[in-house]
Amino acid sequence: MIVEALRQYGFTCAMTGDGVNDAPALKRADVGIAVQGATDAARAAADMVLTGPGLSVVVEAMLVSRQVFQRMLSFLTYRISATLQLVCFFFIACFSLTPRNYGSVDADFQFFHLPVLMFMLITLLNDGCLMTIGYDRVVPSKLPQRWNLPVVFTIAIILAAVACSSSLMLLWIALEGWGDETYPNSWFKALGLAQLKQGKVVTLLYLKISISDFLTLFSSRTGGRWFFTMAPGLVLLIGAIISLFVSSMVASFWHTSRPDGLLTEGLAWGDTNSERLLPLWVWIYCIVWWLIQDAVKVGRTCSWSGWTCLAASRRHMAGKLLNSIWRIRLLSLPIKKEWFMRKSC
């Protein structure tokens, strides 16, 4: 009865027991725990059976399970955001930012795409870095948690939208800025950088997508908080550094070639300092947009929390108003004398 009463009031109830008479309560509780030396009936009805003395193992199991839940949440958020970013970027780029509209005469570059080898490198490094989430440092929640998929999808969509928008903007700037030195609408010329060649546009976007993917991991692992509020685990940090280093080296020193017929050239190859520093500018661009991405995520969380608190406050005030109305109505009812008269025996 006590367990059922607590459950009806909305509490998550756990029960420990060892005897046959505890079996119904163990079965009814949200978490039934059979202690060491419990009867077979109690063991069968329980969700958890302790093989040692004491209850400290229960606390440890709760902490570990909540840490696992946090890592699963980070994995799911990052996986959704990374997939949406890639799918949306290439879908929009293929139909909206076509190189042929910007003077491309290469038959293999009539719409923007990356060589298959670059896609494989992104996937390999991305999945390798993603595996390190299992060793990430997380803080277990103080309260029981449940899957809140609308919140997870909202955060993932926000992260993907900002990363995709920054990639599309960089592609548009790159397509506007290639050609010869006299091209009037060149953003690179306005920034004092060398004009882009067709081969460098491909590696430029490869490096941008790779860096954005790996930096998004640090934003997704903290939920709705700032990325610097919780330090990452050492294994995850080392994995991300290796992935970022390999991607930067590949994009910087890619040998001039035509994989899949698409002209591709390393970003660091060039005769001037502005050409050699192009990877550094891509890094600066990605870090700025990463900070914007994290700020948008935190802003959404703050606005949603404020709206939730406002709605809860309104519901509380409405409940108090309704109770007051009922009290006034009860006080205004006519009192009959016979209500207070007891029936004679």
C-alpha cells in the first residue's frame, strides 16, 4: 500500500526486501531490490539482486547508469546533428550553388561535390572520434532522467543548422572569389587573400566540413549548456585532436590530382604567404562559427526554460484562483439547520 500510494503521488519508488511477504511490494515498485540472503520469491520479484552486504553498490550502480545515459545522450545528439549537416549541405549546394553559374568550364565540376576518398576520410575520422564518447567525462544527474526526444532533436537541429549555414556561406564566398585577379566581386581580394582556384575550393570545403563536425562534438556533449562548462575526457580530447590534425594536414598538402575526375589541390600549396595561410583562415572561420553555434544553442535553452517557468507559474496561479473561487462558492451556500442535527437513536 505504501509503494502504491507513493507511485500515485508521482514518486519514483524503490523497495528493498528479503522475505516472501516483500515480494508483492518488490514487484509493484519501480525498482525492486532483493538484498543478500533473500528468498527465492523475493529474488524472482525483484529487478535487482544484491550479492554482497550493504546498499552502497546500489548508489554506485545509479551513478554509473546515469553516466552511461549522459554519454548516450551526447552520442545521439552529435550523430543526428552531424548527419543533418552533411545531408542538408550537399542537397542545397547541389541545386543552389552550382559552379557552372560562376564560370566553371570543367565538365566534372558542374555541381559541387567532394571526391569519394574525401568522404571516406570524413566518415573514418568522424566515427573514430565518435567512439571516444564512451570514455568522456560526464557529471551524473542528481535526479532520474527520461528520454526527452523533442529536446534532443531540437538541440541537434540547431547545431546542424548553424554548421550547415556556415558551410553554405563559405562555399558561396569561395565560388564568388575564384577566377582571375580582376574579378570584381571577390571576397578574398577584399580580405587581402589570393584568388581561389577550382581545386582549392574542393579542399577548402573539405577542411571546413571536417572541422565543423569535430567541433560540434564539444557542443553536443554538454546539452543546453556552454561547451566550456564541463571539461572533456582525455581520450575524447586526444581523439578529436588527432582527427583535426589529420584533416588539416590532408587539406593543406593534398597532392594536385583528379580523384573521380575532379580537380583537387592542397590549400597550402602556393607562391605567396596569403596562399600558404589559407588553412589558418579556415580554422579562424570555423572557430568563430562554432562560438556562434554554441551561443544559439544556449540561447534556445534559456528561452525554453524561461517559457517553461512562465507556463508553470501561470498554471500555478490558475490553480490558486480556481481554489479561491470554489472556497467563495462554498462559503456562499445556505447553511441548513438539519445538517448539524444528529439523528436520535
